[in-house]
Amino acid sequence: MKLLLISDEESSYLWDHYQPGMLKDIDMILSCGDLKASYLTFLVTMANRPLFYVHGNHDGSYEKKPPEGCDCIEDKLITYKGLRILGLGGCPLYSGGPHQYTERQMEKRIAKLSRQLRKAGGIDLILAHAPAAGCGDGADYAHRGFEVFLPMLEKYKPKYFVHGHVHMSYGRDIPRQMQYGETTIVNACGRYILEIPDEILQR
């Protein structure tokens, strides 16, 4: 399964310079937030594939005009073609704006999902806006990661944790991918193609 991961910065390659058939090999699009609703609507229309998203901390406008044809999976566990995906958008509280949470608030969000996670037998991919603390997060206060994500990764051992929030342009040392235990962490800023091996889908 081939996934298009997007976050934070609209890709001119996909939007301004889009060519018919450019997304024909994509099976699904996942957005980690902080993108224009019109951009998501454009991509889901052109690709004619499912687009699932969570909120970034700059997605307040989605309340009035959400992306058309796209599905918000905030605080949800979905399964698509065998891939179990958990959505946990937002970032750590830093200014009191929309989609910002304290560690305790995020912990409660995760706890409310525990029954669903047990019933599903786990998670394959976590779709988040903010990274986990110490795993590709920023040095500044506004771009720190959630500490509470770490025990979740250790308990459920998802194959992938996909996030945004930390732009690749913030520094040369920002990793696109890194490993935390059994989980591959991917920064989706801009656009990135992630291929899911068949064995993960054929449990």
C-alpha cells in the first residue's frame, strides 16, 4: 500500500504544478494538519482516493469550512484495507489557541480510546500533528513533543508514527525518519511517500 503523507506546507509540486495521473499509484492520503482546506479538497478530488486528516494547531478555519470529501479521524481508530490508523491531532499547549492540549488532556484522549484499541488488537499507524517528546520535536517551546506519546508507543508498538508540526526547513538536522523501539517515526512536512509492506496488512 502506498500512502501520500502531507503536513504543514502545501506542495507546489502537487498543487501549482499538478499533472493528470500524478497520484494514480497512491492508495490513500494522510494529512497531519496545518494545511489549507482547499488544498486537501483539491488532492482528494484529483487522486480519487480516501483522504484522512487530523487537526494542526493552525486549523481553526476547518470549523467553518472543513475540507470537502475528506474524513477527520480525530480521536478515532479506523481500519482501511487492513491498516489500523489512530488519529490524535493537535499540539502541546503553548498559546491557548485551537487544538492545543496539556499533557493531561492528551492522556485523557488516549485513555478514552483504550477499549477500541484492545478490541482492534492494536494499532499499525498513529496519525498525529505533534511529534513525541524527544523524537523529532523542536528545541523551542511551541514545537516540543508530547511526553504521553512515549508510553503509548511502548505499549502498542505501532509500525508507524506519522507527525507534522516541525517543518523540515527549521534546520538541517531535522530527521525525516527515525526509529523508536519497533516504531518508525516519519515527519510528513510537505509531502512524503510511505510504502506499507503487504505483511503488515495481512495479519
